[in-house]
Amino acid sequence: MNILDSPSALAEIAPGIAVAAGFFDGVHLGHQAILAETCARARAEGSQAWVLTFEPHPLAVLAPERCPPLLTRLDLRLERLAEAGVDGCLLLPFTPALAALAAPDFVHHVFGGWMDGARLCTVVSGENWRFGRGKAGGLAAIAAIGGGRIRTVQTPMVALGGERVCSSAIRQAILNGDLPKATAMLGRPYAIRETTVAGRGVGGKLGFATANMRPAAEVLPPVGVYAVAASRRGHPEQGWMKGVANLGFCPTFDDAALIAPVLEVHLLDFAGDLHGETLDVRFLSRLRDEIHFDSPEALIRQIRLDVEAVRSRP
């Protein structure tokens, strides 16, 4: 997927374009509907399908205290967008100067390159997308400001079980440990990407070696033990491997002395050194709470049960 940060540069290479507009945190089912509509419009018109998005999140600039924790960091967001089949992403730095643009100025800045009769631009988004100073602009404003030279398409809201699919609902589901709801709204299991660090070697001594991570992800499920799947970024040919993960503070061992939860992932039937590797970890289901065991032997017995529970999953 091509990535540009200049609307004028994009206009030079794409005289015909359909643009999906939004921040797309999580790239959930609602976002996927926007992206699918964008690709369909582009293919029907013989043009290119692109995404317009921003980095960082607008609230990180406008009101940092209200900026939500993000479901996907930038590299994951871009990968999810690419998987949707778009040709490229117009990734605009969200700055105070961009935020200060009045809606007409924003439209001319971003879409001015397509405001002549020889070019074609269609902007696709959901009903809640807003832009310009004070969030004054929306799809209707683009059509009006563009004098009809830029077409707009508003996609219908996507709902599951009577609830609107949105990033905030998914975020809350994950924080509450409701992984089935998060998975349904995302259209895939919730995943984080982390780099492994050196651990204390306790897992190996217990017979269940682990890849250890200090998660930087902004959204995590509650402390507990989970069925997971993990993929090695450096070895994608190995695919997704089943695993048991403990997210928490290792309460059985007094010397752990943790002030933030760590993620310890035991991959079933895997032998090798994962230290320093980057892993994608999908949270599939919650197995149990993290608890204090009276002895390492009691912990080993429980881990064996956890492993068998994961092994028996389809």
C-alpha cells in the first residue's frame, strides 16, 4: 500500500479517486463497510481507492486529557487498512495548524486537486466524520464547498445486537473482558503487537517456557489467564500458534515485585528462543482469574489444565 502525506502529491498520481475518510481506530466492521464501499466505487469508476486518515489522534492535539486509549497503533492500523484492499493511504499529520483550518479551507487543502472538470473524486464516510475548526464540516459540507465537483457517499451505520459498532464500544468491551463482543465488532480477535523482553526464567523452570512482554498497548483486557494465538513477525510462515497467556503480576512468586502487568505467553509445542522478537498476540478467550497458588507444584497443575483447555479448542 502506497502511503503519502501530501494531498497535492496524491492528486498528481491519482486523477480519479475514491477516498474513505476517518481515523479508523481498530478498523472494525463499521470501518470495513466504509472501506468496502470505497473500493467498490473506485473499481466501478476505474479510479483508485485511498484512505484519508490522521496521526496522531485529533484529540491528542486538541484535548489530550480526553484522548481515548487506542485499539491499534499506527503500524497495525495501516496494515488493517491495506488488508481491506485500498491502493494507498493519505496520512496527514494532525497539527494545530490543520485543526485551525475552517471547513472550506480544509476541503480546498485536501481535495482542491480534484476540483476541476477533468478529475473525479468521491469521498466516502460514516455519518459521524467531522473536520475543520470546531468540527464544523461533514460530508454535506464537502459537496457544497466543492460546488458539486466532489461527490460524497455516506455509509449506513453497522450494528450488532442493536448496538452501534464503534471504537468506543469495542474499547469498553475489551477493558471489561468481554472478548466475544470485541471479536464480533472487530470481525477478528483483538490483537496487540509487542516485543519480548528477558524474563526471570521461572516459566522454563516450571516446564512451561514463556515469551515475556511488558505491554505498551493502550487497551488491554483485565488481569487474568487467556487462550491466545501468537504470530512471529519475523517468521510469518509459521502462522498463528496456540498459546496460554498470563496477564498480570505473578502473585505466586514474592520476588516478582511488579508495578505494571506483564504478559507471559506459553506457545504450545514450540521450542526456540523468542527473546527480542516481535509477536502479534490475539486474545481469544478468558480462561480464569490470575490467582495466588500455595506452591509452585499447585501452579504447575493448574497450568497443565490451562494448556489442555487451549489444546482442545478448535
